[in-house]
Amino acid sequence: MLLAIDVGNTNINIGVFDNEKLSANWHIATVIHRMPDEYATILIDLLQHQKLDIADIKDVALCSVVPTLVTTFDELSQKYCHVTPLVVGAGIKTGVRIRMDNPREVGADRIVNAAAAHHLYKGPVIIIDLGTATTFDVVSKEGDYLGGVIAPGIVTAAEALFTRTAVLPRVELIRPKNAIGSNTIAAMQSGIVYGYVGLIEGIVTRIREELGEKAKVVVTGGYANLLAKETPVIDEVNSNITLVGLRLIYLMNRSQG
């Protein structure tokens, strides 16, 4: 089985593939100072809960936007799975041509998403990842990564309202009953949720105009389902696109020998 690990700034998405099937999937908090043995303990418990054994993990594929945790998961993989993980980065075959001014600036997770999107949907595709940052990544029908957009994440924006003001509370991010809030919490929920719907619609419209064609829009991340219900510009929700991309990239590089 293949263990796929996507390390984000806020959460770590972990999946176990049995051939093409995603047999298990978990999200845990990203903690920079957690030791390899601590992460391993969490992983072993999660595997056992699904009646899986860490001894059955034969390969590991990893992408990370937190550089210090690459070493942590490398140590975990070698000590507990007895394999060196495939880490997406320079020198790794991804199947994606990066058409950026500086290709090294593009986060590994965004390239992994682009690889998965091109494989699953062909193109052109816009992948929206609703993480700590909200990112839009554009892939041409030829499989080229053309660039993208980076905006604050929806949770990041909500926390900013709470931490940077004296009286506004922390609010639950749920669908508002009305656009016009009848109280402070409802007004904040409307501003955040519908504000991000407007952000998505506006940016997707501009990207499609620049491409000159109607690119498919795929959204992933913790609030993907919430926002997808509020706008017709989102064509599909795929919460596991990064894990699927990690498996594809692992297979590309394994076949190289």
C-alpha cells in the first residue's frame, strides 16, 4: 500500500492507497514541533482504527509547504515504514510543465493538484484550494501549469476579523440565512461566506476571459462543499485531489526506476 501525505500550514491530509483505491483518509493538525515518533503514534492509531497495519505500507509519497516537516516525515517513513519517501520537489517528474517566471516559487501541493487535475479532467482546468490561503491554479489543456492567484484563506480572513477588532466575535462559518444580516454574527457570516463566493466568481470570470475558453472549475479544501453550493461557477468538488496527484506522481517516478 502507498501512504500519501500532504502537509499544509494548518492541516495534514493523509491517505492510504491500495492500488487505485483510496482505502483510508484522515486530517490531523499541523504541529511543527511534533517529533517523528509522535506523528508515528498518531498514524499507527489511525491505521489500526481502519484495521490496517503500518507494516503493510510499502511506499510513501509526500508534498509539504512546511519545509521543517519534510525531515520529520522522512524520519518517520524510514523508521516505521522502512522506505525513503518520494518528496515532490526539484528533480521529481510530475508530468506538468511550469510556465512561471520562477518555477521554484510554486508550492509542491499546487503542482500535485495540477498533475491530478490534468489527469482527471484533461483541460483547461482551474483548481481552487480553500486552505490557509485560497489559491487558484490554472492548467491548460496541454497540461501546462500557467500560473494562478493567491488570496487569504476563508478561515484566515475570519480570524483576522476576530483578532484585529475589539468587539467582533469569532463566528462559525456556515451558510447565512440572508445576505442582509440581522445581527453581528449573521452579518459577519454573510460577509465572509458570500464575500468568498464573490471572490471566486470574480476571479474565475477573469481567468476564463484571459484563457479565452470556459475552463472547468474544481474546488478542494475544508470549505469546498459550503461554497460550491452557493455558486454555479464551481463544477466539481474533489476533496482528495492532492492525494490522487501524489499517487500519480509516485507512479511516474517509480516507473523511471
